Amino acid sequence: MLRRYLSIISLLLFSLFIIFAFITPIVVNGTSEIGDIVVISLIIASFLTAFFSQKGKLRTFALIVSLIPVLFLLGLILLPIFYLLEQ
């Protein structure tokens, strides 16, 4: 029963990610380490709730929207590794 609402929850988590990642640092002049952890956990939680939601058009939209920051985060993790392997 709850799986029906997981895609909506995923989009809400993604909107919280936008607020904490882009709007709050402008107002507060940067984020702390705790803020970075919150942003990363919101990215992961948004993707996981979209992944386990009920099938449909809203799930597809939520997966596409939440996959973009996950791929960016994965790129930030893998980029230094590829740089070290190149040398």
C-alpha cells in the first residue's frame, strides 16, 4: 500500500535536496560537513524510494529525476580514482 506513495515521497526528497544543496548555502554562506552529509543522504534516499516505488509513469519520472544527482555523485567519487590510475 505504501509503495503507491513512494514516488511522490521521492520527488519530495529531491525537492529537499534542491533546497539544501542550492538555496540554503546561498543564504547561510556555505554548508558545513553535516550539511554535506544531509545532501548526500537526500540524494541516496530519493533514488532508493523511487527505485522501490510502484510501477507507472510517476515512478519513471521520479527515477529519471533522482538518477541525475546519483550519477553526478558517482562521477565525483570515481574521478579521483581514474586520475590516480592514469598516472
